[in-house]
Amino acid sequence: MSVLQFPVIDTKATGENIARLRQKCGLSVRDLQSYFGFEAPQAIYQWQHGQSLPSVDNLFALSELLGVPMNEILVSTNHITHIASFERQAEACRSGVIWGMVPWAQGAWQNFKIA
């Protein structure tokens, strides 16, 4: 059976990376709290301990503040997923099963104009 490497964010390693990059820039947790306009520093601590990840907007702002691309903040690990499950999902999409359940969606994309 074929396998596909599917990237997964390692929240603990990403949190450690956020802390390392923050310290490298000479910023405190309170500095980040102020930058993001958070009332309390808990969100920053949760990021650093791998308990949560920044939203995409906050990740983008963090990358700008730290002077690194977003993908240099995130640390991935590879998770092996069997490709057969993807093949079954793709077949369901091609078969019209999904579109058959949502009749209003059929051809809806044709109503959109490209600017």
C-alpha cells in the first residue's frame, strides 16, 4: 500500500521555537502581550508551552515582529497517512456524491466572475 507523508505541526517544538526566537530578539513575554494587545500574557505562554498555536493572523504578525518567515516559526513532524483513504475521498468527489447532497452548489462556481 502506498503511503503519503502528511506534514503535521509539532506544537511543543513550535512553542519552544517561538520562545527561542523571542529571546533572540530580546523581547519579553510582556512585550509580545503588548504587541498583540492581549489583556493577559496567558496566550503567549500557551504558545510557548505547546498548548495552542497562534491564529494565522497572529502567526503572520509574529513573523513580522521576529523578522522571520512564518514557516521558520512552525516546526513540522511527519505523520504517515495511507494514501488509500485519500483515493476513496477523491473518488467520492468525482462520483458526484458530495454534489448530489448539495444541489444548490452544482454549477454555483459558474456564477463567479474572475476580476
